[in-house]
Amino acid sequence: MAPYGLLVTRLQKALGVWPQSCASVLCQRAKMATSYFEANEYIHYDLLEKNINIVRKQLNRPLILLEKIVYGHLDDPASQEIEQGETYLWLRWTAWPCCSSSAVGCPRWPYRPPSSDHLIDVHLGDEKDLHRAKDINQEVYNFLATACVKYGIILENYAYLRVLLIGSDSHIPNGGSLGGICIGVGGADAVEIMTGIPWELKCPKVIGMKLTGSLFSWTSPKDVILKVAGILMVKGGTGAIMEYHRPGVDSVSCAGMVTICNIGAEIGATTSVFPYNHRMKKYLSKTSRADIVNLADDSKDHWAPDPGCHYDQLIEINLSELKPHINGPFTPDQARPVAEVGKVAEKEEWPLDLQVGLIGSCNNSSYEDLERSAAVAKQALAHDLKCKSQFTVVPANACGPCIGHWGRKDIQKGKKNTIVTSYNRNFTGHSDTNPETHAFVTSPEIVTVLAIAGTLKFNPETDYLLGKDGKKFKLEAPDADELPQAEFDPGQDTYHPTSQHLQLLEPFDRWDGKDLEDLQILIKVKGKCTTDHMSPADPWLKFCGHLDNISNNLLIGAVNTENSQANSLCSAVTQEFGPVPDTARYCKKHGIGARTGSMHATLELHHLWGPAIITKSFARIHENNLKKQGQLRLNKVHPVDKLTIQGLKDFAPGKPLKCVIKHPDGTQETIHLNHTFDDMQIKWFHAGSALNRMKELQQ
């Protein structure tokens, strides 16, 4: 008898249909649970295929993989308008884990609340730091323990082929390594999803990432995304989803795909996705999801883009020609081959001597990553050679220095120094709060090499080390098993922990129906303003459940255009210099109008009474803060000016608002502010917040 997959292929040809139209037959053959934690919740591939077939008839063209996933989750595919980069898609999620790599699945209502990480600092070593985290965060852990029904990790438990998975953290895109569309969103979106409201996503543009050749020698999956970061820069992927495709993807391990998907967020990508291949098969089988593997093997065409499909942008990388990369300092998109960074460092007068090498974090702490690093270390030990710099390994369950949780004691703040990490971010002061720390990102094995050599000016492909016996030797490129031979270790059960930093969120006021008159500018930010500038992590994450406390870090990493200093501004009200949060609180306490901050802000700014953010570049932020986009003439705005935003009574999608700039000398001028609000978001603005609007709908 012919294999089942061959019979399906013959049926497709006989009917003259697209490959996906027979997938419902396959779904009837395999009734699969979403995870082994959700034994009674099943993957509804038949419903996905029904929706996709409706869209196929409308579009009448080949579909890329992303479309096969996303369009399957449309709330009403028959009436949905689809225009990439323009229309908004209304989607029904398959699952949502809310907050980070510790996650809870929610295939259907009722939902299960989130668990959390980001609560383990790196100070004294693994055992002591873990006990310290339990002590400091006791209340938070207790709350989560009583609120959560189940817990698990996204990749190991909840990500699967063609899942649409939503979560409120940058780790969420990891699920693209198992062929899902997994997107990190803001808190308002998460609540929207929990309440059962269809979730909106601007129909994304798609960047096709064609990989050819094969990884070899010292080149790792990390080098793929470091190269991409150098091509697209930190905002080149904004508003787009990155879809990797064959033939080169088959040489990338599942853990390597995790690394690529994770760091894709650093260049602004909404998320990233890979097609099903034998690497995913290994990982799914190892994590007790053989049913999905069996289905995928019988219908491989369903898990890949259609032949002849079109991408909005196409980038090709030949893995056989790709060299090990190192990106930095101060930004993850300054990409160079490892062989060149030493010469550049000398020219730019960056410290050549390496102070610390750090490996681990959410994107590079897999079994494969650490075994490759260990293989390098063993070669050095065989020659009785130790690291010339400090070397720190952070396990996967702790973000540590990756987000500022590093009680660094080896160097004074303000002293120029160089560190190399396998993390995903290296913005100014990100790891240790020291603005003079020149941080570079690279693969774990290259971090290990450079920590042994003690200098940026070392290339393992060409350079030699000197053993204790005085003999020169050259490191060999490391090799490692893709997955452990034994089963995955579930680790220590720490699910009964606890902290004291929770606060009930008070509703924000509704819009009063008036324009925003004579706004006092809080701060005009110079240069890049990322999440780390807006709301630095470090000790602040223990307040993630307490809006008022965490608001004390509002924009403290942002550089003020007035004095080129961070967290230092002159209040236009008191004429005194002080920290950004203190100045905002003073104005709020005394009821002195409202303020605007340029570049970006978060829920914290809204809490501290700031209704508007005017930007030159734009990162999508949900809440009722006014969002502005476009190359605005912000050079005309000075901190002593006052702004009036007009046109709010006629606030409508695609209709610019007016901003009147009032200078102290009595002169004024008007500029137009573009925005990206749709009808739903304008209703959020009217209600005072997305949460307020959701409450209105429920009533």
C-alpha cells in the first residue's frame, strides 16, 4: 500500500487543489493535545484549513508560510480585508503565555494567569542568588502560585506547528523555531486576549530570509542573526515578520532557530518563523510531541511556503560563506566579522583587553550552546590554560546581566572597559549600568574563546594560543550534540516561591473631550530610545506588579538633549535639575497641566500624567498615549516651549493631528503629526485606556 502522504498527494493532484485543502483529512487522523499539560485541549487544524481556504479563494495566489498560519486564525475570514502594511487583521489566538519564558498556555477561555521570570539577580553565585530571589520576591511568587493552574516553558511545552501564540515578553518569538507565529505584546493586548476579544494585528509585511549553503567550522546560528542585524539595523524589521526558508535552514538546529527568532526582536521584527524540518522533528520528539511529528511528516507541504510565493523584501545569506560575527559596542546592529573587530577597536580606541566574558541568557543557553562552549574550554584546559578575563555562565532560568541583573563589583562605574556576551542586547549601560562599558554580542563559543585569549584582537580561525608548556596551539572548531542523549531534566521545583511589590491598578480618567492645551514638555530625548532607556530593568523588575514603584525608573536611561546626560533635566516649572521621574511626579502632584516626552514612553508615563509622545521613529505601543510617526520637525521644539495638540474631536484613522508649538518669545508655528491609530484604538483613547474600553464592552 502506498504511504499515506503519497495518497494525499495523489488526491491533491486529482482534485487540482492547493496542498492545504486536504489538511482537514490529516487532522481527522490525528487528534492532538496542545501540550501534555492540556490533555483535553486539541489543535484544531481543521478550523485553520477552513479559514485558509476561504482566504485562498479571495487572494488567488500562492501563500507564504506566515499567511498559512496567520490567516487560519482570522476571526471572520470571509469579510476580512487583507492588504499588507495597511489593514488590520482580527485574529483568534490558539494560545497565550503571558510574560516571558515561564509561560502558561491558554488555548481557549477560561484563561490561566501568567507566571514570571526576570526575578533572579546575578551577585553571589547560583545557589545563593536563587535563595536571595526567593527571599526578595516572596510575595510575587506566592501570588503566582495561587493564581496559576499550570506552568511550563514555551518551547518545551506550548509552541507547535502553526500555533498563534501571544505573550507579553520578548522571549515569545522563540516559538517561531517550531513553526509557529509567536508574538510579544503589551499588557493591554494581553488583557484583551484574556477577555476573549479578537486580537488585532496590522497585516504584516514579510521579509523573506533565504538561507543557502551550510553552517561550518566556527560559524553558528548566532552569526546568522548578527549578520541580519547588520543588514537591517535596529529598526529595519519594524512592522514586518521575518520568514526563513530553505535550503539552508536544514543546517540550523532547533536551538539555533530559537537564537535567531529571539534576537529578531532586536531589529524591530514583530516575530520570526521557520518552516518544518528534521531539526524540529528531533526537538518535538524529544519533548513528547510525537503526534505532531507524525502529522507533519505525512504532510510536509502544509508546513512550508507555496512554490512561487512573493515576499515584500528578500535577503539571501550563504551560510557556507558566513564568518563568525561580533556586534557592538553600544548597539546590536554594528556588525563585523570577528577577524576584523580588533583592528576597528584599535582605530576607535575601544579597550582591547577583555574584562569579562558572559554566556547564557534566553537566546543562547541551550544544551548545544553550552556544550560547544565547554568543548572550547576543554581544549584550553588540556594545555593547562585558564581564562585571562573573568568568565561568567548564567543558566537559562536567570536573565542576569542580560537585562541589568548584575551586581558587578570588579570595576568602578565610569571606567572604560570591554565585555563580550552571548546576549541579545548591548545598549549603553544595559548590563551593568556603566555607560563606559563597551559591550559586544557574539556566540557563546566565541565569548569563551575571547575570555581565554583576554583580548578582542584574537581570531580563532587563524591565531594561536600559548600553552603553559610554552608551546603554541590552535583551537579547533567545537562540535556538540544538538540535544542531550538523556531526557530533559525538569530542574528543581521552585514553584512555591514569593515578594511584596503588587499594586491594584486604578482606572485612568476618560478623555475630557477637549484638545490638549499648553502641554509642558517633560524631556526631549537625544538619539536612540529603546525599552532599556524607557524603563531599565536591573533592580526594577521586582516592581513589575506595582505601577507606581516601577514608574520611578521612567526614562532614567534616556539622554537629555539639553545637557547630553541621562536622567538629568531642568524642570521648566521649578528651573531646578533633577531626575526624570521626580520632575514628572512634581508636575502631577501640583496639577501643572500635562507633559509630553519625545521618542517613546510606556504605561509609566501615562501613570505620571503624560498624555502624548511625539517621535521621529516609532515602536508600536498600545495604551491611550498619543502615538506619532514620521520624520517630524522636532528640531524646532525646545524644552521651554509649550505644545497644543489640536483636532482630537475629529480624531480618525489616517487623519493627522495638529501640534502648535508656542515659543517663549510669543511666536508659534504648526506642524502635522501622523499617527497609526485605528478605530478600536481611538475608542481606547476616548475611554482613557484599553482596559477602560474593555470594561465598557463587558458592561
